[in-house]
Amino acid sequence: MYRTFCAGALMLAATTATANTLEDVTARGTLNCGVNAGLVGFAMQDSNGTWRGFDVGLCRAVAAAVLGDPAAVNFVETTAASRYDALNAGDIDLLVRNTTWSFSSDVDLKVDFAGINYYDGQAFMVPKALGLSSARELDGRSICIQEGTTSAQNVAEYFRRYEMSYQSVAIENTADAQTKYLNGDCDVYSTDASQLAAIRATFATPSDHVLLEDIISKEPLGPAVRHGDDDWADVVRWTLNALIAAEELGVTSANIDELRLQGTDTPEINRLIGVDGVLGDMLGLDADWALRAIKAGGNYGELFARNIGANTPIGLSRGLNLQWTEGGLLYSPPFR
């Protein structure tokens, strides 16, 4: 048996969304997952039209857990401006799109975050030819920034704090920002550091552009669902936790079938992969829900390494996204 989510809305949208997303997705047989309209490494279609990326991997893991098929996903392109409306209107069941968990997005916009899948922070990208090494050297520069976002607010607060000035160059989306930045319409592009790294990887000569080391904000990125559907939120939350816990426990897409067949001496692994316990029943799913989620694209570390890790064009180090046992912030509550 499989399932999905739902809930409230920006203010009045509660009337447009049901409160049984798990049942809705099960009946539909497809998960509608909102992703970025095209951010290499995170969510983008390849030359064959297949969606790939770190965020895509989480969508597929949820579909595998709920529907038994990681391919049973309808990927819906969203922008920073449209993402919350799409979620609260019920156009998507799940939002996995470099979205920051903040007070206002949680409380005012009526969405629930099901965890953090990437610990990020806002940074600045500049042409190497400018010879800049610090954000404190940006006084008077023009900055490409999307108005009405937390990124714009962070820049305004940062420059005010250090009594610097800047000229804002409005952008509509990632593609618009890239065009204006490369055309020289702005000196600087500012958004989440992971997004800047992904965008830079698409440039003809990535080495001509540098990401300044200054991180000016905390940007915990995570999957979001609508307010008011706790059952669905639990499914998404614990699917993400399963990927995180699997890495910590040494469970991979390569060894999970053998572990499931033979069992292990580690009770938490046995509960995670459905050998023991009734965790699936608690979620309204079967015993193999987490096993399918992990097999869909691998554990958290496998997803990271394949899509955005140090050996990819994006070239991101794990940093804060290391497991807590290795000095990072990544941590799953226990499976018991």
C-alpha cells in the first residue's frame, strides 16, 4: 500500500487543497513534485528529457516509498515566485526546490518543512577579472538579485550592516540572472552558494568566475508540504531521514538487498530496512518503504556524490552536510 500529502494555503487556499495527500497520490498513482525550472546538479532534464539531480533524487525516493516506483513522478517546474502558490493550490504534492526554511515561509506562507536536505548559505559570485576577494569590497557594485526573496533581504541587511551601498539589478529567474550577469549588466550575482556553484558550472569558462568566501546568511534548504496534513508530512520527513540514516549506518543501494535478505546484528538497520518492527505500518505503508526509497537513488551520500559532489562539475564539498559523526550537521532522529 502506498500514499501522499496535503493541507492549507497562503490565506484562503485551504479550500482548494484536500487534507489527504497520501490517499490522493496513491489513488492517482503519480507524485506531483515541484522542482526548480532548471538548475544543473539539483533538478534539470537531460538531452533525453529525463529529470536528474539531487532534488530529483528525493522526489524519486518519496515516489518509491509511497508508490513502489521511483519513476512515478510528474516533475512540475516552479519558480521562486510560483512555488508556494503551486503547493498551496494543490498543483503539486511536494516542493523540493532550494527553498529556505524560515519563520515567514513556515508560519506566514502556511507550509510545513519536512526536514533539511542541504545546509546552505548565501554568497556572491564575481568575475575573476575584478580581482575581488571579499564581500566587504563590494561597496558601490551592481548586484543581480531577485526582488521579493530572502536573498534580496539578506543583501540589503548585509550592506546596511557594513554601511556599504549597491545598485540592485532585478532578475526574474535563474536564466535571466545568468544572462544579465554574463552580459555585464551587473558586477555581482548573489544567491545561495550551492546555486551559484551550479550556475557557474554551466559557463563556458567557469574558472573566470569566483565565489567569494563570505557567507552572509543561514539557508537551511528542505522539502516542503502544505500545512494540515501530518500523515503526509511524516512520510516525506521519514523518507528523507531514511536516506540520511542509511548513510550513517552504512546501508547503500548496492548492499541493501543483501542486508534485507540476511538481516544484520544492528537493530536500527533491521528496523530501517523492514526486517524487524512495524515502522511501515505506522506510516500507513508496507515494510519495504524505506528499502525502496534507498534503492531508488542511493543513500544521502550517494545522491550528493553523484549529483553535486566534489567529482562533479558542480564541485561542492560536503562541508556542513557531512554526517554529524564526521563533524557536519547532518543528523537523523533514530529509527525506533
